[in-house]
Amino acid sequence: MCGGVCVCGGEVMRTRGGAPRRAGAMKRHVVLTGPPGVGKTTLIHKAMDVLKSSGISIDGFYTEEVRQSGRRVGFDVVTLSGKRGTLSRTSNDSGSVNRARREYRVGQYVVDLPSFELLALPLLRNIDAGDSTGNKVYVIDEIGKMELFSQPFIQAIRQILDGAGSTILGTIPVPRGKPLGLVEEIRTRSDVRMFNVRA
């Protein structure tokens, strides 16, 4: 049972009553979208488990809330191998963010761009290290406003999207306010299968 969506032989399938059926033309990348807290990261983790148990080469990262005294104070980036780094902290909790360099902000959060790039970019630049067939799945949770302050990150995502043996399993935010260039590109690509996650 796949819980509504399966990846069968590299093709995304929707299931009805546990039986897979084709979800339309073959799409190489799978991207989830939906409001915060709806379960996108939970679905990504379930898909990662299935991919790992199938012997498929995967790498990448996901974001995780950081809480203190029950209050969200920021986000960390966690690699699939378990390494952790700061993505952002609230303005009054951003002691780890160096004040001498340019500040990147999203709402109340200050983005620690060097920390993010140090952890995420090496994973995304390892395009040639796939399985015996040369294929690799990149888990990228999330391709959002904070991450998109990084130009090298944008370039790496475009390279993976266009790479012959690479597949993205990722998340993007629901459109709100000013459109994010790369997010809109992803949303309109013919090789991307979008799933809107609802509670």
C-alpha cells in the first residue's frame, strides 16, 4: 500500500483501493506543495524510506523546526546522513548568525546563508554519484524563500532538474505574495509531477 501515491519503476502512480494506476505522462520529478504544517515533510520521509528499502541512490536534505520552551525559534537543515546546520533563527534568537555580514530575512527569521550553503551545496553538487544505472534521487525539502537567497543553490537545483540521471523529490511553498522565480519555473515544467497536499 502506497498511501495514495506510488513510485513504480521510476513512474509516479496514483492508487485507488491499493491498486496502482498510471498518473498520466511520465514525469521525472515529484514535487509536493501545500500550506505549512499539512504533512509534506512527513510524506517526504515516507517516500525516502521506500526509496532506501528499494536500493535507490538518494541524497539531500529536509528542514526541521527548532523549538525552545514550546516556541518555534527557527529552522535547521538536516541531511539524509544526519548532519544538521542552521537555516534560520528568530531575530532575537539569532546569536549564531554573524551580524557583520548581510542579513537575509523572511518575516521574523534571519537566514544563516553560509551555514545553509555549507551543508546543502555539497549534496547537490554530487550529481555523478548515482547508482549503477547512473540515476539518483535528490530529496530537497524545501525549495522555498529562505533557501532561494542562495544563488549557488538555485544553480544547483536547475542543474539537477536538467540532468539526465537525476530526479528531485521535493517540496515548494503555496504561492503567496511575490512569486519566487525558481518555484514558478518548477511549477510549470513539463517533467514535474505536482501534488497538492491537503489535511
